[in-house]
Amino acid sequence: MDGPKPTGDGTAPSVSLQPTIHVERDIEHLMPPFKNKLLFYCNFTPDNDSNLLYTVEWYKGYNTLGSLLYESEPTKFITEHEFKIKTALTEDKMGTIGIHLVCSVMARREKYGIPSTPSTSESFFAGIEVVNKTAVHISTNLDNPIIYIRSTIPFACAGEECLLDINLFVPSVDDCRLPKAGVQASSGCGVAIPKTKWDQPQPLTIALKEADSSITTDPVIMEVYLKTIPRFLSHKIFQNHVLPDRVQVHLSRLNMAILNGKVCHAICDPHMQTFDQLLYENQREGTFVLYSNTDYPAEVQIETKSCYRNNNPPYCPCGVAVRAGRDVFVVNKCEPPFEVRMVQCLDGVLKGKVTTDKKSFTVNLPTGTVVHIDNQGYFETYGISYNVIIEPALTDYGHKNGIARTKGLCGTFDGNRSNDLLKRDGLFDNPDLVNHWRDPSSFNEDWR
């Protein structure tokens, strides 16, 4: 038989130790070369027999003894501090975070004596976890489910307010956006865990991203991955780590169905239609707010003039201004000097988002809303006029905290025509008094 022969009286100690796993960070090293590391201790109350030797074994496993990571030398429990240092599992022996650990303790009377029956701890997850692991469901842009992220182990970084960033991640994608998935973090790319609150759950709100035609038919079921930032030099074991938990997100068919066939338009001369398909007229000259999103800084204004340029009805849109953030694209054919250009581009969110065939234009807003500015040739003898057609996105639908997400001549987009003629003061014109040839005068005037 290989190995040392058992010594002692040939009997194993009878002990019940009930170990638990505890983790600490060693003294914080905030200057290069960073030497921060985690120390895992197998805590237990020793037997009254002070002559016993204890061996601590560390395993990778979930409530079972999997692969052995480290086995300590048989050690007397003279002082708690000394014993913990001699039997601790260090992060270099662990190799990576995001694993379950189990520690096992055996007692012997002598170094090569017969060991006691192992006393095994409960499994301890050493890493960053998703607390609420059930699938989340999103059926409209009113649904913003929250998942909670928590670290079970401390990390080191400079400053009391420093953070460990965890981002939404999908393999094959280079940034935090989720292709064809329709969801994203509601703020930034993910969530940040403060060093001083490392063990407290941090909320991550899942929100719909901009509309995507690739998810307009069948429901989408996807898994959201979470990943720490690529570089976390102060504590490298935390960097570029993919959390083992996956969050399953169900996007319902209803998400996109509410957009089917829905457009707002101002077509010559101008015949108006709200997103909820209420038809009315706007036989007025002036500049009007056609569309405004109250959640995002996005707005479309139109300018109308006499179609025949004789100061008499009918009236046609001849100018359009589309704003997203601090970017503004203008088409102005109302009167000289004519212009078609980006008059302001401070955020760059409309860069590359305007396409044209030289007569008509399409502007894709960051929210997913699409603005079509189509040349209407019938009145071209008198001056160029445009039909303006807006295709809404999910980010335009419904209400938030009691406030409609869309305002302006396009109305309140929520499937209810009765509240479409909402004015700035919160009052409504009566939709029963308008039709495709009748003008809701106070509503139109209010948005001029």
C-alpha cells in the first residue's frame, strides 16, 4: 500500500464540526503592482481535544465533492487566526470566480492517524449572481422588468466610491446592444456594483430597445448574458468574467403587433391622421408640432403654406424639421433661401440616419421611429410641398407615470382615439366633433 502507514491507536476521532465558508479580502493594495486577493476560510468550532490535527480540503462543487482544489497539511487549532491562514483557499488556487465551493474537515489524533468522518460545509457560490433567476417577460414597452445582481465576494479598487461594471452581453456582439433581441439595459450598458455595497443586490432594468423589423412576426425568446468589464486591473480575477447565470427574456408577439398599420400623417392639403387613426383637417398656415416623444428628446415640426401660394386654402406642408437630441435635420421649400441639410449635429445621433432619393427623405430616429418626407408633385408648379408620414416605434406607445409618450398633432398613441386631441394644458378637444374634412380648431391652434 502506497503512502505513510497510519499511526496512533488505530481509531478515528468522533467529532461533529459543522464547517461554514467565509470569505475576506486581504489588505487592499491600491498601487501597482496590485496584489489583491481573496481568502476563503473554512470556519468551525474545534473539538475540546486540543491535540487533534485537522485537515481542510477544498472542492469545486455544488453540495457535492467535485474536483479537489486544495488540501491543507494536518494542522493543530492553536489560534483561530493561525489556523485560518494555514488552511485558507486563495484565489490563485481557485483559478476563477463564478464557481461553487465546498470545504471538508477531517480530524486525526496524529499526522498519519486514521481520519474522522469528513464534516462538509454547504455549498458557497463565489462570484456574481443574478438573484431573481426566473424568466422575465416583456409584452409592451410599458414592461420594464428588473433583475437584481449581487456579488457574494468583495473586490478591491481605488476609492470608497469605486465601481465594478457589469454589462449586458451577447456572444458575437462587440458592444452592449442586443441584436434582433429588442431589449437593452434601461440606462447605459448594464449595472455597477459599488465597492462599499458589494454584497447588496443592485437593480438592472431591462427595457425595450429601438424597434426592429426582424422581430415583427414570431415571439422571441433569448438569453441575456452578463459580463464584467474587460479591464479591472486592481483585482484582475474580476475582469472579463461572464456570469454563469443567464436571464431568459420572453418578448411577446404583442410587442410589435400594436404597431401594425399605425402611422401618423400630414398629407397635402394637409389631411391629418393620428397614430390611432383619427382623421381630421388642419387648414391653417404656420409651424406646428407634428410629433413629440415625452420620454426621449425627439420631435418633428412641419411648416404649412398655401398650396397655391396665394394665401388661401388649401394648405400644404412645405417645410419639415426633425430633431433627435441636439441634432436637427431640416427640409425647407416654403420660401427662399431653400435648404435641405443638417442644421445642427451636436450629438451625432442622426449621423448616417438620413437617406434620400434627391426628392424624398427618410429619417430614422434613435428610438426606432421613422419619418418619411415625400415630395408631393401635384402642387410643384406653385412650390414644392411634402407629405409627412411617421411610423411609430414601441417607444412611442402608451403612458409613463400618467403622461402620454407622444404629443402633438399625431395625438396620444395608446390605441384610444378618444384622447388623441390632447392639448398642451392637458385638456382635450372632442374627437366626435371632427372627421376627415372637419377641423379641430383649438387643438390645431394649440400645437402651432
